[in-house]
Amino acid sequence: MADIRHVGEDLRFETITARLERLPLSRPLIWARLVVGSATLFDGFTTLAIAYVMPVLSHDWTLSPADVGLIISSGYIGQLIGALFFGWLAERKGRLPCILYTVAIYTVMSVLCIFAWNSTSLLVFRFLQGIGTGGEVPVASAYINEFVGAKRRGRFFLFYEVLFPVGLMASGLIGYFLVPLYGWQSMFIIGAVPAVLTVPLQFFLPESPRWLLSHGRFDAAEAIVSRMERDVERSHILLPDPVPLSVAPVREKGSWRELFQGIYRRRTFMIWALWASAYMINNGLVTWLPTLYKTVFQMPLKTSLAFGFATTFVAVIASVVCALYIDKVGRRRWYMAAFSLAIVPFSVLMLLGASSAMVVFLLATLSFACIQTICFSLYLYSAELYPTRIRAIGAGVGSAWLRLGSALGPTIVGLIVAHASIVWVFVTFAAVAAFGAVVCWRFAIETRGGILEKLSP
């Protein structure tokens, strides 16, 4: 009797998954991308807001470079904890509840940052804020990935994920105009208000059908897929017949231990290395560059902030190019090329001595743009490396190394600036980029165009 029940469940799982795979882009999908993407945009804004606050606070509060590095890094340490905890929770309670919890946390903490009275209070609030921002992105990325078929997944997901670097860019633009006029608190005010508006919108989104299937909730998953099919049919789009996928549910519950078993062990260590190396470089650069322009090169505050904004603007353009072409180039080749190209400007800075603010701006921006295409697409790649039962926790644990790299990068820059020439900053980042390129060449697998259930059984 149990065998007959399992056969029926296997057939329903395969049928619902095949129906989900054939769906074109529709209003529910675009709505989900817009709503969850808006939360991710403000996550990006909140993450980088500190970079445009610190040039002011380092003067007003008489902070040392090490103090600045610790405040910047505290947010990333909080993000590490948030990524681990909410990645685990999302496998058990669902994707949507965890997205709501994380948005609420970083919104409340953005408000509290407005009232920070010294470096210690700001450090604590940024740490707690990081728990929310760190938990939101990996869970949201798993959620968005699980709605889209293999043929459209790369471009669809990355045009959602590009909202994170847009948030970074918006942080630079708003910081340039508001901080000199209204003070550093304005960054946290702007970061808090829009995030509040995204919370009620998420109550109208459906749960991930793939997550429901992985928990045996076939009726709920089928109801969501049927509703999406009806919406497509109302648009007078003829749906093709579902193509059998020859996939069956895995009945064991997912566990973090599976990250280190079978085919997933190699993938886990590989993606950890990519997360850590890419984000050590980019967050070390983007959070420190405005402060370096002001303190090392004695540039005016507004010029320092303008240079910081320009760097993130170029990175957004690079991210859009990546979204358009990564499905054609492939994940592995793109990452190898991006890491390798980033080494060149770092090496030139090393040879020139990084003695000019304009030279640092131009070359650091080129390297940042190359690595940013990796940073913003690694959630796509992570989702493709793991099955639904451990996808959120895999992305969460993997992105924990993002947080470690992000915490380590600004701290290293702070220590180098305090005790040596900034040339050694670029020497260090060139070595890290070389490490990332070697890891890609040796261990990365290609996932473009693959159905999630077949890529990661």
C-alpha cells in the first residue's frame, strides 16, 4: 500500500514540476520579482549606507581607521548569523515567512541607527541590522529561483538580483546629495521608510511551489501552479504540453550535513571560496573608497561621495551586461574571466603606487565592476548547485562566507591604511582574485540551461 502511495506521489511531483517548468513569464512571476526585489533593493541600500556615513562620523566622533573597519565589519558579522539562521529556518517554515521576518528586522534596526550616539551603539545596531539583511537575500534568492523554468532562469533571476547593486548605487547617489546637507542620519531614514512599505505587499505572494512539493504538500503546490496557468491563459498564451522530467521527490528531510556528502561536498567548498574571495574584494573596496578619497587624498566630502557613487554606477551597468549574457557564456567561464580581468587593474595600481586619487578611482572601479558581476550572480549559481530540500540553507551557509569575506575585507583595508601604504590593499586584492580564478578553473561546474531537479537530485 505504501508503495502504491509513493508511486502516486512520484507521479504528482513529476507532473506539477513539469507544469511549472513550462510556464512563461507571467504577471504573478513579475509581481513576485518586483515585490521581493524591492526588499532586496533596500537591503543593498542599507548594506552600503554605512560607507557614506563613515566619512562624516570618522571626523565627528574622532574614529581611528581600525574603529571605522570594526563598525563596517559588524554589519557583515550580523549578516553571517542571519544567513545561517534564516537559511535553516526557511527549509522548515517556508520561504515567505522568513522574508517577512528579515525585512522587519532590518527596518527596525535602520530606525535605531538614526539615534546612535557613539561608535559602540552604531556598531551594535549595525550588527543587529545585519542579521536581517543577511537573512533576506539568500532566502529571497531561493524563492525567486524556484518559480522559473530552466530556459529563462538566468536572465529572469539576474534582472531581479540586479536590484541589489541598484540599491548600492542609490545609496551612493542619495549619500552624495543628502549627507552634506542633512547629516549622516538621513541615510538611515531613507533606508527605513521604503522597507516598511514592502512588508504588507508580501502577504499577497504565494509560497514557493517547489518548497511545498519538497514537504509533501502537493495540493497547495498544485493550486498555486494552476492559478499561474490560468493567468497565462487569460493573456491568450497557448501553453505547451508538460514534458515528462523523470524526476521523483526525495523523501528524506534536508539537513546541513548533506552539504558535505556525495556530489555536494565539492560544490560546497567551491562556492564558499567564490563567495569569500569575491566579497572580500568588493566590500573591502566599496565601503572604504569614499573614506580613502577623503582621508588619504584629502578630497572634499562631496567629491569623495561622488566618486563612490560613480563606482557603483559602473558596477550596475556591468551587472546588467552579465544578466543579458551569462546564459550564453555560462557561469563557469564568466566567473573565470571576471576574476582574471580584475587582476589587471589591481596590478597596474600596484606598479603605479596608487599615488593619485583619479588613478585609484579609474582602476579600482574597473576591478570592482568585474567582481560585481560575480557577486550579484552567485545566488543564482548557488541555487543551481543544491536541491530544494537544502537550497535555502545551502545558499545561506554559502553566503555566510560572503559575510566573512565582507567583514574581513574592510578590516584588512583599515589595518593596511593604519600601518602601511594603500598599495598593499591592491596587492592583497589581486592575490585574492587570482585565487578565485584558480578555484573556478579547477572546481566549478556548468549549470546553464539545466533543470533544477536534474542538476541537483
